[in-house]
Amino acid sequence: MALLKLARVPGCRTASQYAYRAAAILERLVGEHLTRGMLLDGCYDAGKGLAVRHELVWGDFFLALGLAALTGLAGIEDV
């Protein structure tokens, strides 16, 4: 989401690179970590071994928002 937002900063010389990288990250998440509608393999605290390879609510949120932004279903200007 941060890359998608940075790509929309007026006058940003690297906007296309930010947008490309954001789309690539979302594509990889969907292709390799989405199973039956669940974004899996998230990690809450790797150092403590807590919630390793789980579905995490913020991962679901940012994936959904990122996909909605890419497809034009949601504006991210106010988020």
C-alpha cells in the first residue's frame, strides 16, 4: 500500500517503478500465499516464534485494499 501511495505523489520521478513493484508484490502474495481466499504464511513475531505462518487480519486488509486500488474499486487517497 505504501508503494501504491508513493506512486501517486505528484511529480514523483520513480512513480512507475513504485507502481510496478507494488503490483509485483500483490501478484506474488495472491499467487503463492492465497489459499481458498485466505492470505496465509503471515508472521506476527518471528523472534518469539509467535503466530508463524498464519492468516493475519492486517495482511488480509492490506491485500484487499491493494487489489481494490489496482482495479479501481477503491481510492487510497484518504486511507
